[in-house]
Amino acid sequence: MALVGFFILIFGFIYSISFAGFPLLDPTPELLARQGFHQSIANQFFIVGSIVFLLGILILPFMKLKPSKE
């Protein structure tokens, strides 16, 4: 589960660079709105990825305690 969260974080980083890009020097209001929209989506990926990653790390000790079926 931690690995899934890590991949969501990586995807959010790639999405941020690909679609939101770097801040523009003299953008029009439309470009600012577009950049803000894509940055908000990337932020959601960062938040969800962080939560899933942390939950995955917190679950690891409990998965080690689970009895095996052997």
C-alpha cells in the first residue's frame, strides 16, 4: 500500500510538471486560470498520495503480526 501511495506521489509530480508547468512571466488571466486548475489537481494527487503512503507505512507492523496460513 505504501508503494501505491509512492506511485501516486510520483504521478502527481509528473502531472504538475507536464500540465501546470513552471510559473509564467507575464501570463494572461486565462493562462493563470488554466495553470491554477492543473496545479489544484496536482495538489490533490500529492495529498491523496501522501495519505495512502503514510497509511501503508502505518499498516506494515500490523501486517507482520498477521498469522501465516502455514
